[in-house]
Amino acid sequence: MLEIYKRIRARREELGISQEELARRMGYKSRSSINKIEKGENDIPQSKIVAFAKALRTTPEALMGWEQSPAASDDLPDLTQKDEREIMHLMDEMKEKLMQEEGLMFDGQPASPESIQSILDAMQIGMEMAKKRNKAKYTPKKYRHED
């Protein structure tokens, strides 16, 4: 099984984009950050996995190695701005609830803001994939926007 940094490089090369272009898409100042990530020298914060997936037109699951193929997302419809707003609204509500929770534990330790953010990031990935799969499954063909 490939590590995430190898999947990022493989997907970038598959798309035929340079490290400079990926750095630009990700908001990095130079390609050196991408180069270090692809070599496995820099860790990727969980919060950046969704951004990498969007920049590489794949799914976070594919980058993490949870899907068989990075191209599997090509069969799923894109989320609309309304879908993304709904997910962000739900995530904001969940974050508020988690931050107010007293005695919240994560991996046997009191939950830090970073661990809560990690939980929220994972939930967002799951919500986005569930929304895409539901759209693919339940949207009648006459309403699908296929290219």
C-alpha cells in the first residue's frame, strides 16, 4: 500500500501538472513544500487532505488509500455550492457542540482543539462522500448534469 505522499505525486503526474502548479493550487509560496511532501519529508496536516484532494481532482479517501482507485470519484457528481453550504453549516453546528462539551476525551486524553478539529475534518470528508454517493444513487437521470 502506497503512503499518502506517493499517492499525491502519482495523482499529480497522472494529471500532468507540475509541482509549481500544485503549490499554486494549494496556496503555497513555492514548490519546495510540495517537493518535501512528495518525498515524505513533511507531514501533511489532516486539515490539508481535503484541499489536496480538491486540487488533484480526487477524493480524500483515494489519497488516504481507502478507495481502490483515485479516479473512482470521477463517477460521482460534484457538490453544488448549496451542498457545500449545507455541509459547512452542519460542521459549524457540530464544532460548536463539541467545543462546549465538558469532559470530552479523545484517545484516552482530554480532547484538545487540534483533536476536535481532526474529528471534524474526518466528519466533513465522510459527509461530502455520503452526499456525493446519495446524489449519484437518488438523483433521477433526467435531472443529472452529465458532461
